Amino acid sequence: MKKIAFFLALILMLTPMLMACNSSEDETQKEAPSVSKEEIDTGYSLDDLRELDFAEEQFGIFIDKGGAHYLISEEETGDLVGDAVFQRNIAIEDKYNLTFNMVEAEVNQPNSVIRNYIMADDKTFHMYVNVATSPMFEMILNGYFVDWNDLDDINYENPYWNSRVATDINYGGKVYTMGGDLNLTTYNSTNCLIFNKSLFDDLGIDYPYQDVYDYTWTIDKMIEIVKQGYSDLNGNSTWDKEGDRIGFTGWGWEMNTAVYIGMGGMPVINDENNMPALNLNNDRTVKIFDKILELFDKQNAYSEMSNYATVGQLLSEGRLLIADRFINSLSINRNSDYEYGLIPYPMLDEEQGEYNSRAANIAHLCYIPTTNTQLQDTGLILEAMSIESYNNVRPTYYDVTLSLKEAVDEETIDMVDIVLASSTYMYEGFVDSAGIIGRVIGNQSNTFSSWYAANEAVFKKMIEKMVDFYGA
């Protein structure tokens, strides 16, 4: 049985030296984890895996609606990413004498559908792919899924698996959900910051690239920049998003949690015994919420909770200095009058020592049901899919989806490396964007302590349930 080396989690994917940023000075840049397309080692081969004949049987995968772009491709159409997925699937089918039966759900977040399949002992699907929201976590605790450690052919140390999934939202050395290159939507759903280079130039603000390289990119530096972004453009002496320039905003249902995670917020951690432990009622959390209040001073920044289109409109009109976006929004440069830069979310302070980029709970992760009677063959096929994805799909994803082939500077490539290598997963059942974070921002008051006191008993009961499950 292959076990995950939990305390080696930060050595995920690849760790080459970042490219030096463009500078007139000869500076040595700090090393950082990287998943750069320039550094992809295609030395991983299906020939290194054991032989398997699946005897012309179907290999079933059930996929959340909207999560199938990097899994299902019925034919080559000229879409570069889709064609790469098609070629991967054909290679696996031919190699292992199987036929993929990939079914996209008719609804988003088909939690009840998945539950019903498993409860009915339906063996059609070897794996389910769904978002990492509370209902799926509850199904884990109810014993619907298999521990990935039982799959001998899975090699988590290789860069095509995302080991942060295993360490961030799995506990007790057990892994009931996993992600990696076999489905790149997990990359798409990683939060980052997009900034308007033209506005930075006009305001005489240095791009934060060097701070990112030096690991001095902190929330205080972001707050200082954001304060320079506001301007009463329409001259009505009143703050309004319809006519003013804004320092920072984003879709609050995603952004609020991204700010919290960026500063090292993590409500549940693995303790010294590798068991789930509550990590909320401490000085760090209080300080994080103090900084959230300081960042979201009403005049300089706000959290958009009403109209998703507002952020895009502010960007397109050149009235937004910094925006929260997902990593795949890099394509914005292709259709815009403005040039944008990309950076990770800032740390709480330099002592934090690492960036944490929120992988949203809408990221599609993989779950193996207890109804699967072919666990070892499943492990081999998923390992093979991941290798083929790493060798052929991911490079195309970098060029097409992330537009890195058209990147205007080397810093953009570096920043993508840093953001993806720092992807951080969090079970958001304890702290979420609309809960305490949204209320603190909306009320402009740090009510964390009273909120925690009111919810402590519920949180502790949940932790007890998790400890009972993961410790069994």
C-alpha cells in the first residue's frame, strides 16, 4: 500500500528556479515552487507502468455538469485543448483495451445523484468527479468513498498529482478525494490578483513582481497600493462604483475566502498526531480579520456580492486597479484595451514565508466510490491518465487556456508558476465568503470573537466527528 508523505506536501509538482524578472539590475531571484510549462519533464511514460488488459470493459466516470472539458472529448474538432484530451483518451483506451464511459451530469453539483448511485450499489462508475463542497465532504464522513492509499499504482510524489489536496482537506493519513492533471479544472478555479498595468504606470506604482519574488509581498503592501487606487472620477463627492475608480474588488462569494486563505487562514489543520484539529480561536485569526477590515475600507475597496458582471465592467472601463479573478482569466489580455499583470494573494507578514492561493470549492476533485470492485485496475488507469495529461494536455492548457504562449513578459509566466504551486484547498464548512468574512466586511467591525463564541460548540462537535472517522 502506497502512503503519502504528508510532511513533504510543499514539494508539489515541480520546484525549479523561477525565471529572473526583467530588470536593469543583476539580481538573483528567490527560488519558488513552479509548475512552469517550460519545465515540464515529459520523461514519465506509460511504459513504466505495469501491463493491464481491461478485457474491452467500460471504465466509467461520472462528472459534474460543467466539469467535463478536460475529461470528455468525443472527436477532434480543431480545439487544441479538446483535441489533446481526445488523444489522451484514445491512447489510454488503446493501451489498456478499454472504452471510456464518461457521463456529464445534467445538473450542477449532482450530490444527490451520486449518493443515490452509491446507495443503490450501482457499479457503473469507477470514479466520480464533483466540486469539493459540503455535501461531498459529508458523504466522505458517511463512508461513501475509498481511501486512495488502497490504490497501489498511484504515485503521489510525481508532479501530475496535486499533493496539496491530500494534505489540506484530507486527514489522519487518509485520502478520500484527490486532484491532479487528469482534470485541469482544479487549476482554473485558483484565485489570483489581476492588476491594471496602465493605472499602475499612471499612478507611479511599481509592479509588485519583485516583492513576490523576494517573499515580501504582504497584506500591508497591498493595502498601501489599494489606497492609491480610489478616485472620485465623476466628481459627485460620494463613493459609488458606477462612476468612481476603485482600488480593489472582486466577486465576494469567492474573493472573501481567498483573502483569508492568502494570509494563512486555515480553520482545520492536521495536528501533531496527523488528526484534524480546530485552528480558529487564536491571535493569527484575529489579526487576519483586522487586516481584512483595513483592506476593505469602504472608500478604497469593497466586496461585490450582488452582481457578478460588475467586476468585469470595472476592469473593461479601466476603473479598477486590482481585481480578484480565477487563474484562467489571463485570457482577459486578448480582448482588452488594457494590459494586465498577475500576482498571488499577499501573505499576512513576511514570517508566513509562503503564498497561499485559494483553490475554490468549485474545483472539481475525484472520488472513488465504495461500489468500485476494481480498485487496483482503477489506480493504474488514473495514473496513466495523469501521465498522459501531464505530458500532452497540460502544455496545451498553458498555451491556450492561460495564454502563456502570448505572454507579454516573463514575469507573467513566473507568477502563474507561483500561484499554481501555492494552490491551497480548504473545507469551507467552517469559514466561508458569505459567513463571518462577509459580515466583518459588511459591518466594518471585527466581530470574530463573538461569532466564534456563538459557534464554538458546533465546530467542536464537527471536529469530533472528523476525528472519529479519520482515526478509525
